Amino acid sequence: MQQPIVKMQNVTKVIGKRTIIDNLTLEVPLGEVFGFLGPNGSGKTTTIRMMVGLMSLTKGEILIGGHSIASHYEKAIRHVGAIVENPEMYKYLSGYENLIHYARMIPGITEHRVHEVVKLVGLEGRIRDKVRTYSLGMRQRLGVAQAILHKPQLLILDEPTNGLDPAGIRELRDYLRLLSKEEGIAVFVSSHLLSEMELMCDRVAIIQSGKLIDVRPLREGAEARQKAARIIVEVDNLAGALETLQAAGFAAEAEGAEALAIQADRDATAAANAALVSAGIKVYGIRTQVKSLEDQFLEVTGGERIG
């Protein structure tokens, strides 16, 4: 795992008598799209507001690039680009004029960097057009371009796919994954769209009632694939296949009328396949049974709705 750009340590937010965030400890590494999921009222937006300094912490610490957001705000926030809610642009200006206007506020941003981010978010063909002619998806991409102009190490996005159509969501998802790899930045994104988070994120953190419930990877590497998993095997002769595998020492069980399930790693899966083929049983398919993010989410939150 890369060096963390964000470290949250025992972050707590109390408003009145209500604890909104309860001892949240979390790390976000560089080069990763990190998802933030939770049911309605779980504290996602409150956490993001504390990360960007829009809300104070009751207790704990948020470090960005090694600097405390509470005591060294300017040093911490220079590492951050963020869109909280919808990006605000001057609609009577072109996309390019908006970026130039923003670039003038921050020392060191060159015209070359402006062109670089325009290309990165795929707006070359429309960047000279007025923002009022842009679709919502294009405005979101222009907002991302603005947020990364100063080469932040952390991009924070609160519900970035709200209001986008399926094509716009896919475009934004692809650009965010590209950003994390090409620019090496961390993208911290909250969303209620589980299917999109599953496609977009490397890992997700799940919070409930202000508490961190779990952090789990969505893109497992070669090492994880070597571990034992539930394997589904589709065959032409279920009874014969079960008998063959049980004789070979596998704890096989029926999975429907034409498939069976075993617990096996890669080598054991190959051995099971060889045993079936040697016994004259046709194998039509072998797949690893993976729980969807929705299944995992409902499992750890006890079935609460997301939002």
C-alpha cells in the first residue's frame, strides 16, 4: 500500500447531545480511489466537511500530507482539491476562461497545466464553449479539472455522480480512475450508488451511526486470488461429479441442478477440474463466487438503506 495522504485519528464530532462522528480512525493512501459509504445520516458529509475545514472537530485529528487540518490549515489544505456538492462556475464564461480565472488565484499554475488538465478530463473539444451550454456531466468534469489544477495529492468529491445520466457517470468514473493512476493522487469519494462505487473504487470504508464498521478492498491482487474461495463448477452429471470430488477429498455440495460448490484455491481448483475430466464428466464452467458490494454492505450494516 502507498504512503497515506490522509490520516484520521479518533475523529469525533458532537453537536448538542448528539455524537455525529464517533472515534473515526482511517487512512487513505496515494494512487487509490477510496470510497466512503454509509446509510442515511451516518456522517459522510460531516466527515468531508471536517476534512476540508468547513466544520471543526470536537476531538481527534485529521492529518493531510502530515499537517493537521485544525492547527496548520493552510499547509494541510494546499494538498487538497475538493468539490463539496455541485461545482460552481461562471456560466457566461467559457470553460477555459473559468480555469484561467481560477489559475490566477493560485501562484505557479502555468497555461501548460491548464491545457494538461483539460486533456485529462477529456474536454478539449468544448473547452472554449460557454459553460451554460455544458451538460451536467461536462460541468462535473470541468469542476474536477479546476480542483486538480494545483496538482493536489488528494481529491475529495461528495456525491459526484448526483444528477448524471449513465453515460456521464461512466465518463466521470473513468476519469477518476485515470486521475488516481496518471497523477498518482488519492481520490476520496462518497456516494450512495453502490454499483458505481464497486466499479470505481479500489477500497471502500463503510460507516454507520458515525462509527467505522469496515474497510474492504474491491480490487484484489494476485495474492488474494491464491487464497481459498467458494468455487462454483457447472457440470453435465451432478451426482457423478459430487461422488468423484468427495472421493478426491473435496467437501463438495450441490449448487442447483447442474452445478456444485467447493472451497478451493487456484491449485485445488485445477486439481478438482482434472479429477472431473478424468472421470469423464464434462465441465462447462468454473467461477469464483464473489459477494457484490451490495451484499457486503447489507451484511455489515444489518440491512440499512444507503444514502
